[in-house]
Amino acid sequence: MCYEQTVTELEIDSLLLDSLQIQLGMTKETYGFNGILGVDFMIKSGLIIDFKQRMTFKN
């Protein structure tokens, strides 16, 4: 089961995003992890993953 909700603000470390749609579900017991950061998060935050270098955020 999964619930979808829009949060007004999401803060991760020094990154602050506003109006982000998230899906909530039971993943810890079933799959062993707390959550997934998807492509929508990557696009909104400007996240770039360069597997030869490292993960960076575009300004």
C-alpha cells in the first residue's frame, strides 16, 4: 500500500525543496530500506550523478 502526498517543504542536509510530491509506504520491514529518492527529486534539486567522479548538485 502506498499513499501520495504533497509536502510544502522538504529539507535534506542543507538542501531545501518546496512543494514536493512524495509517496509513503511500508518499505523498512518488507524491503530493508527507509525510502527512495526518485527522478522527480533529482530533477527538482538539480542532482547530477557522475559515476566516474561523485554526486553533485547543480546551482
